[in-house]
Amino acid sequence: MPAAGDRCRCICLPLLLLAGVLAGCSGKQDATARQAATVGVITLQSQRVALDTELPGRTVASEQSEVRPQVSGILLKRLFTEGAQVRAGQPLFQIEPTLYQAAAHEAQANLATAEAALVAAKLRAERYRQLGKTRLVAQQDVDDAQASYEQTLAARQAHRAALDTARTQLRFATVDAPISGRIGRARFTPGALVTASQTDAIAKIQRLDPMNVDITQSGSQFLALRRAIAGGGVQPSTTQVSLKLSDGSDYPLPGTLEFADIDVDETTGSVTLRARFPNPDGQLLPGMYVRARVGQGVHQQALLVPQSVVDRTPRGEAQVWVVEDDNTVHQRQFIASRAVGHQWLVAEGLKPGERVVVDGRQDLVEGASVTVKPAAAGRRQD
């Protein structure tokens, strides 16, 4: 009769063999499950992509004039409605004109005196010229009479200039609008003393339709775009500029890009772009913060990868799962140059025709075999 230890070994040995068989079956099933993983993929294809970027900007009046007096005096009255639209040449302020009227009258009288003296000098010079021909007067007297006439003629010209100056100053006593536009508040009231040399404006006029938007872009981005255009990968775009207001709403009217500045700001390293927008309803006001979407060319051979399928390494490099020709998956690092909507624009690291995993990538391991199926339409555009 077997001993107790022998009976135990007889019972445990089959159990151990059965556990090993079950474990082997389970491992095979896990391996089979890993080999049978099904993934959804997209095939990268070159496509034509319009490049644009959202940049910060400030609205600026298309024309602006700070009104300052050109003569000194006491303000008598304001001749406009604050906040109203004014036209070029419209009277805005009246400065006390009495002194300038008196100066104009004095200059007018001086001119009349000079003209009378000129008549006498001219007759005297002609008379001496005739007498000189008959030797009845000395030649010196003839020359003196002619010189006196020319001096009187020059004096008349000087008095005419003085009269023009006096009339101009009298005209400047009425301060006119230099440009058409919307005028703000009056910064000086009737009774205030203003001077021709003062630095403070007495009013400001701004033309608000159209409205300019000054947009800033980094110098490095500007240079990268120029290099891409020169290399032939990107073609210049004539896409209109769209505007987003500070409250998040879209401005309804498109604008056009006017020019890029010719130098880089030394303190910020940025280049200023200027766009112009129609503003018939006055919705845009000077100094508003806005964001502008500016078209910057068309990439003819672009590769795009959905942002949702991109992982990051500990160092921050972008990587995706790529299915090779033998249906095995491998992680591939690539360089993304910029975002285009919800996708990354590939600069290098991926090629057209390669299959990128977008579905079922959670449990993938390097080198595993997979079953491939096309991704859903919604995932392709993600």
C-alpha cells in the first residue's frame, strides 16, 4: 500500500501538468490575440493646403489728424458737435481775430503807401532819364533816380508779402478741419488761451472707413515663409484676411493685406503686416485688440497627420504608429512644422503612401503584427 507522501505526489503531478497545459494555452491565446489586433489606418497622401495663421493685431484709423492752432489767442467758440462726422475744410474753432484783422488793415495801408511812392519814383526816374539825354543833369543824378525807383519797387513787393502774411494769420484764426472723418471731444473750451507753438492738440479727427489693422508676426516665421516660397514648395496666396474681435465674434467683412513692413522691430523681433477692412457701420474703433487670420501661401505637396493620433516622447518629439508593408507596427518620430486646423503639417519623418494608425493603438507593442482596416471617415478628418 503506497505511503501518504507517494499518494500526494501522484495527485499533485497531474495537477501541475494540467496547470502547465492551461498556462501554455492561455499564453498562445494572448499571443494570438496580440497578433490578431485590428487597427484603423489612414494612408498619407500629398495634398494642396492653404497656409494661414492667426496673429494678434490692433485697429488703426486709416487717416488721423491732431488739430492744433497755428496762431495764438483766446478761443471764442466751438463750431462742431463732439463725436460727429466732419468734412475737410469745415470750421471747428474760432480764435479771437481782432488783432489779426488790425494787422491785415495795417499791412493793406502800408502797401497803398508803397504803391503811391512807387508812382512818384517811377515818374522821377523817367524825367531824369530824358534830361540826361540832353546833358541837362548829371549822369549820377540819373542813376540815383533809377536806383530809388527800384528800391521803391522792392518795398512794394515786401509790403505785399506782409499783407499776405497778415491775411493768412487772420484766416488761421478760424481753425478748419484738415481731413474728413469723425471728430472726438474738444480738449479746450471757449475762453482758453491757445498758442501756435503748443504741443497739446485741441481736437483729433480720425477716418474710420476703411479701418487699418496692424498685425505682428515673428521675424522667424516671416523668413521661413519666404524660404518656402523661394524653394517652390509654397506659392503666394491672395486669400483675404478675416478678423476675430476681442469678444470672440467674427467680423462680417473680409479685409485685404496691404503690405509688410520693411524692417524688423529691434525690441520684439517682429514684422508688422497691415490689412485694410471696410467699416461702413463703425463697428471697428481705433485701438481695439483683434486676431486676424492671414493667408500666407499654398503648400502644393503637404502631408497632414491628425493631432489626436500623435504621441510625445519624454523629450517632446512627435511620434505615430506606422504599419509597415509586412503589417507590423512601429513607432516613428517626425517633425511637425505647424498646425493646420486639427492636424499637423509634416516637415520630415513621414512619406506619402505610409499607413498611420488612428484606431486601436492603445495596446500596440513595437513589432506586433496587426490586421489593417481603413479608418472611419470621421477619423480621417480628425
